[in-house]
Amino acid sequence: MDELPDVPGTQGSLRRVVFYTPGWPPGNPPNGIVTYVDNLRRGLRTQGVESHVIPYEVAPGPLGADITPLPSDRSAFLGRRIFESALRRLAGPRPISVQLGRRVGRVLGSLHRRWPFDLFEVEESFGFSAVASRFIPAPTLVRLHGPWFLNGKALGIAEDQTFRNRVAQEGRAIQLALAVSSPSQDVLRQTCAHYGFEPAHSAVIPNPGPDLPRERSWTLSGADRNAILFVGRFDRHKGGDVMIDAFQRVARILPEARLFFAGPDRGLRDDSGRAWTLPDFLNDRFPDAATRSRVRVLGMQTPEAIADLRRQCLVSVVPSRYENLPMTVIEAMAYGCPLVATNSGGIAELVRDGVNARLFPSADAESLAAVLVETMKNPEASARLGESARRDYEQRLAPGPVVERMMGFYQEVLARARSAGAPARP
């Protein structure tokens, strides 16, 4: 990896930001947080702001000087690990928030000495930001991508002591953060209500979408009027089962309809507790091989392949049981695709039923099927909704307007940090 240049620290306006992400590069793995960071970094670059990424995991391949992977436990800081192992034997295992926070914090501290940055942004997962922030003399901003009390529940995770511990750790980290941003008003509101406090400084700023020229947009003339697209995991959270149950009904009414299912099979447990894989679920719902063949299971796809699918299919569907401000919705709006989505979480802040998309109640496969049949029987009207979504995207979700708002918020965070005094090193 290329060595980072030594430069003086920044005392004026925002110049450098560091992001923690679950993985890298964008699209491998497919992850909305990674896509958000990639889109935001592109916009920040146009404003003269440099950025750096610390990913938890990286895919094989070369990395640029602006990426510092988080070292694995096996290879990182061996002497310190031996010392901490002895402490663990004496004091018992530390929460993951402490272990991960220290790993991230040491990387941040080393990076700041070589490349002084102004701000560190991190998601709330596990609450490790409260520990990591102690290693740097720069403010930490927490972004509410998916608090566990919401996402864990949507996944159907048992709300046992481990679940409650993670929720509590995240709450403490959110409360200790100098500032909190949220992609949607809904998640910020629910977070405040769940934990019973208001962040000291907060803002609702949507995730930026791709910088997509209009000539690459969806068109009715280029779309297959019988094709439905689902992009997401087969699990309870993303509603892969709801999509398949809805298509079972659609297939009986529209014999030419086909479903393209793009995403990994994570498995799920239904309301009765039964575990399903995607092939088992399809075989149960479509015992007839001919009908089952109308569901094309594509697995994980590259961002380029997803873009082609969006342009090829008549309608994109987001049937999640809960969402914050999903990139699948934002990207569909960017392409001007006709969109059918669940009326939950932050989705209702992006789209309005019958104005720029169609909405249906969460987890209601019958309602989804009815909306899909109506959408496919009226492709011209659906195309008008897609065009309206594209106009809204350009005004509110394209990189330009979002980055402008985020830059203003970052500057406010820096001003608050400087007025309060820089945090001390541990």
C-alpha cells in the first residue's frame, strides 16, 4: 500500500474526513452503508474534501492509499493482544464494543498521526464508537444507518440478553457522540423514543444516490413489460419471502409475468418458527416446475449488472419489513424506474403513493400482489410515476444537494468541537 503523505493538521474549514465501513470495495460486498460512503466521498471530492476509509473487511485485490483495512485479531498488535488476553482471563470477556472499539481506535490514532483528519464518521453498530473516539483528537459523528433495536427485530433475531446488550451498547455510544446524523426522520425519532434522550446535536440528511446522467435512465420502450425486479437478501428483513408470496398470486393472474430475484440467500424463519432456504421456499410456493421457472434466482450481482436489470425490468420492488432510507429505493428513483415499496420507516419520507411510486403495507403479500398487477396492467401510468421519482431524485437525493447539506452539518460539528475543546487522547 502507498505511504500516506505527512501534512500539517487542519485548523480551518473541513478538509479531511474518515469513514468506518463494514466492507470495501463498493458492490463487494453489496451493502447500503458502503454505497452511501462511496457516493458521499465522490461528492466531497468535488468540494475539495479528502476522505479515507477504514473497512472491517476487504475483498481480494489492490487497495489505494485512501483505504486502511482493519487488521484482524490474529495479526494486529500481537504484544498488546497477549497482554489483553491475560487481562481477559482475570476479568472475563469484554463486550464486542470494547474489543472492536480498541481495534478501530488504534488504526484511527495511527492514521491521524500520519494524515491529520478533521472528523470521523461511523455507524452505530455494537456501540464501539464510544471507545474508538478516545484514540483521536478529532470529533466523532455517529450516523444511524440501522440501530439494532430496529434492524435486529426486522431480521427476527431473538431478543435475548445478547440482543439487549448490543442495543444498550449502541444507545450509550449514540448518547456520547458529539453529533448524530440520520438518513430519515423516522429512525431518528424512533431512536430518541427508544432510548429516552435527544442527541446533543443531530440532523436528518438523506443518503446520496449515484451521479447518474439522464441518458442512462429507465425507459418504457427499453423495458420488458412482464419483468419484476427484487434486489435484496432472502431474509425476513428485506422481505424476500413477501416478494415470493406476492409473485405467487401475480403469476396466477398474469401468466407472462416473471420475477428476477437478485441477492444472496441468508435464510429465514417464518412466523411459525420454521427455517427456510430460498430453494426450499420456492419449491414450497411453486410445486409446479413450469411456474417455478418464472422466478429467476440470480444470486449476488455486481452494481453494473443491477443497473442493467433496473433498466430491463418494468418495475422494481422493495418489500422490506422495515427500512431506514434504503439505497434500493434511492437507486430506483435515480433510474426513473417504476417503484413499488413497503410503506414503512423512511421510505414514506421519499415517496408518495400514486405520485412518484406505489406503496403497500409492510409484510402484506396480498396487497403487494394487487399493486403489482395494477402496475403491470398500466405500464404508461407506471412510467409517469418513474419520471416523477426521477425529478424528485434530482432535487433532493442527487449527490449535489445532499453533499451540500452534509458539508454544512460537518462544519457545524467542527465548530461545536472547537468551542468545546478538542478531546484528550487516552
